[in-house]
Amino acid sequence: MSPRVVLLTTTLLFTFLVLLLHTNQHQTATSYTLISSTIPDLSPNITRTKYFLVFVIPCQPGKVDSRAAIREQWANLSRWGDQLSDIPEEYKKIKLNFMFASDHEPEPQFEEERKRHPDDMFMVDNLLEMRTALKYKVLWGMQQALFRYDFTYLIKTDDDIVVNLPLLIRELMEAPRERYYAGTCLQAFGGFNSYPSWRYCSGGGYVLSRDVIEQMQLLPKSVHGVQFRPEDAYTGYLVNRVSQLLHYPVKRRNLFKLGVYGYKCGPFHRWFYQVSRIRAHFTLVKKIIGNETATCYNSTGL
């Protein structure tokens, strides 16, 4: 085969793969009903439990050890010792929400975990456990949080993230209570198929005030059913539509609060740290508590 034919074949193959990726990236959304039957019908007169922070963490059932590490480490207030001692109790009220698709392979260990932790594990009805389900887990988590809790901020994060809880609480104590959308917000998306272009906060960790999520629920179904997959870009799109369609301006705050694999050790001035091993949930929390700066992590990350 001549070099020209090889080049032409390679070019055509590359073009096909790009088109295939584009098609998959913007595939039609599932027919999932946003209001799940498992959300209780709460009237405005019913008192909702009050929290300063509600965490929405989309998960797969098999990540049992990751969830255990989260409960035992960064989400465990007693683990932080004196780091939280001078913070008023009202700001230390946090709530975990692990979100799962209802349609998944049976896993005995997962079912046992659900029996032990029935108050922080939530199933999204009529949803198949797959990567494209991520944005629906997050959107449903936001929606059910409005029904169940009286909260100030909702934080979306992942099960491979360690949250610097004392710093997050302290800085949000001083943050605006309305029109708030913050995190590491450098990425851009959109600009295709008549969609606008917008910037969004990375899905590793971002913060939304309650009023913004309330406004999201008012958006029409045509907005909720957009045909692209990335969960964090999807949330950014909803915030953009709240500003543009509902005329409720929300300022995106790029605070560079997410540390990714291979970052240098302290001072620990970020809210969220991505880790690659379960053990890192234990070691990193210890280092944050001790404000350790002498020993840095190697290039392979945590």
C-alpha cells in the first residue's frame, strides 16, 4: 500500500472517530422523569432538617470502600479535632447524599451498606447504572435536597475527592448566600447545534447556593433535556439558562479550589483534593490537620 493511500485511510479513520465521539457526546438524553416517586410529598408547612452544607456525591454501588473512607475521614467532624472547635455549631451541620441508579447489578455488600446507612444512600428511580446517568444522579440529588432539607449551600463532589472541610466551612461562612456558583471554573463548553457557549465549574467540586437550585427547577423541560453528557458542563448550562432565560443573574466564581493528581503538599488552601487511592483519604486528612508542608507527594499523585 502506497504512503498516499495509507495517509488517506488514516485521515478517513480519524474523521470517522471524531464524528463518532461527537455523536456520543451529544446523544439524546434518557426519558428519565426528573421527579422521582421516592421523594416524599412535603408541603411548605413541614419542617425540613436544617443544614449548612449538603453534599451530593454520585456513586456506583461497588465503591463501598470509598464511601466508608468518606464517612470515617473528611465527613467525620470529630476527625478534624481542634480545626472545627471555634466554628459555631450551626455551620458544622452537614449532610451526605450518595446517589445511585436504581437499575444496577445486585451486590450483597452494597445492600448490607444500605441497611447500615439508610439516611445517606439514595436511589434514583427508573435509571440505568451507566456513565450517562451521572448528570441525572446530580440533578435528582439537587432536587431531592430541596424537598428534604433546609440548607444554605449544596456541594457536588465525587467519591475520589477529599474535602478540606474546615477551610470550606470557614470560607463559605463569609460567602454570599444567594446567586452563588463557585469552584474551579476554567472549562468552556457549548457553541454547537445552536447551543450558546458557557464556562462551568469542574465536577470534582463546586458549590451552589440554595436559591440557584430553586431557580434551576423552574427551567422548562426542554432545557433539562439537553443532548450532551458531561455532568459539570450540564450544571453550568443550567446556571447559564437561569441567568439568561429566567433573568436571574448568577455570577460564576472561579476560585481555583480543586487540586488534582500530583499537586504539591501544603499549605492546603483548596477546598477539594482529588486522590487516586482509598488510603489517601486517611493520609491527606492527617496532613491537612497537621498543616504538613515538609513532605511532598510524588508525581504519581495520592
